[in-house]
Amino acid sequence: MNLSIKAAFVTAVVLVPALAFAQSSEPLTREQVRAQLVQLERAGYNPLADCVGECPEGLRHAEARVAQQQANASASYGPALNGTVQSGK
């Protein structure tokens, strides 16, 4: 009897942390999903296109473009160069 209690305790100690990390990310909100869809559409994905052959292929290409854009954005540094520059006075 004592052995089964120890085995149950060890099993609980091992499983509780695993269950705590089972769902580490929160579900996406509607706004986040819409923002992702807009990003994909700007990258060339059309969710309403007639899919005759490889439907997921267009989505994969758009996801790759978005990932490349995000990688380029995170690799760049410095301020945005929009607008005008004044120096002197």
C-alpha cells in the first residue's frame, strides 16, 4: 500500500508541470485573425479564389512572403526615413 501511494505521488509530481504547459499560448482574438488575413491578402493571397488544383500553395507562398517581410523588418535598425530633414539653424 505504501508503495502505491509513493508511485501515485511521483506520477502526480511529474504530470502536473506537464499539464501546466499544455496550453501556453492564448487563443487569437478576432482582431488578430483579421490583421493576419489582411497581411496575407497584401502578400498576394486571395481566400475567395477558385481552387482548382493546389489551394494551400497560394497560402504557403503568401505566408512565406509575410515571414520574409517580418524578418526584414526585424533585421533593420534606425529611425524611419520618411519625411524631410532640416539641419542648420
